[in-house]
Amino acid sequence: MIPDKQRIAARFAAATPHYDRHAEAQKIIHGELDKWLTLYAPEHVAQILEIGCGTGLFSRLLAQRFPQAKLVLNDLDAACAPDGQHNRPSETEYRFGDAEAIDLGSGYGIIASASALQWLAQPAVFVQRAAHMLVSDGLLLFNTFTPDNLHPIRTLTGSGLHYPTAAEWAAWLQRDYDILALEQRTVTLAFDTPRDALRHLQYTGVTAANTGFVWTKQRLQTFETQYRTRHALPDGRVGLDYTPLYIAAVKK
């Protein structure tokens, strides 16, 4: 399925007022990416590009870690733009539009992305293009998700994104990069009810993938019953698993 970029932009724009408060999994992912920056980032970075900056949660971490670097922030729509300039001494620039289509510049020491590259229509093409935007020995650091991501939702609704495997990402990267690290993790969130899990997905924009799926009263009742049966936690709540795939690669 080719992602509908207009639909994605509209869903994330609608989720913007709620996103920061409900993005628990995303905040955990940002923390992991920040740790990887301490391990793999070049000592001196003049420019950083972030793909899919959203409301700026990860942008602020980048700004804090690299206060003197120029930060170029990309997102599909200006409605999702982070607020202000992060109170930082150096320049912040915004380039809104489809990252697969617009000019994003070049000369970057780091290209980073948190939970955004799964929305690309041609990820293999994009990572090759990113290599041309990086300086020699520049770092590509991002997370996407594995095919097991949000498995209960995908199973019970029959709707969701196609997630490439870790092996596919490795194959796409090997021509232009040396892979420094590639790791899969699991982040489990707990909710009081299945409906709360759905609300969480709505408030974080994840339902942008549910093209053509319409909730009816009967579907919702069936979903809640099956979800409780299959994904109950010992404390009586229900679980929802994110399966982030973290990748760090340096341009050859």
C-alpha cells in the first residue's frame, strides 16, 4: 500500500493538540535515539536534518545536544511545526513538504528521524538519497518499526502499514553505508480498556494508516471483546506493543 501523504498530514495535524501528552512510546524511543547520538554522532556537527519533526519532541533533544549546529526540520505540513526556535543560539530552518519529493539541502553531519520513515513510499530510494545529502562519514540515525508493530490492532482490524524487515533495511543501506548498529526492541503500553488503546492511537496520529476502515458499533464491540481476550495483562489492563527498529549507519 502506497501511503496517502495528504491523509497522513491531515491525521497528524488533527492529533497535534494531543500528541505530546499521549506520545509515551515515542518519548521512550526518543530517549533511545538520544543515547545512540552519544555513541555514534560525530564530534563536530555543523548541520543536522530531521525528517518528520512533528511537534518537536525529538527536535528539542537534538537542539540541546548540538546547540551550535544548524537544525533543518522537515515535516509534511506546517500545522505540525514545533513551537519557537528552541531557545538555541544557532539557526533553525523549516522545510515543509514530502521528504521524498522536495529539496532538503545537503552537507549534513547527521540525518535523523524518529518514528517517521515508516510513512515513506520508497524507503530504499530515500536512504540512497540521504547518502548524497550527508557529508563524508556523516551519520544516518533513525528508528522505524518491524512487521510486528501494533500487532493486535493490525490483526483485529485488518488495517495498518507495511513495515519492511530489518534484513530489508540492512540490504538497502549496505551500498552506501557502514551499519554501526541495528537493534529491535519492544515497548509495551498498558491501557484500562481496548477503547483507550484506540484513543491513544488517534491522539498520536497512528490511525492515518487505517484507510477505508470504518468503525461500527458491532465492530467496536467485537474488537473490545477479542482484544481483552487476547491481550489482557496480569493487572486487568490490556497491552499494546510497539516494536521500534533502531538503525545507526555512517556514510562510506
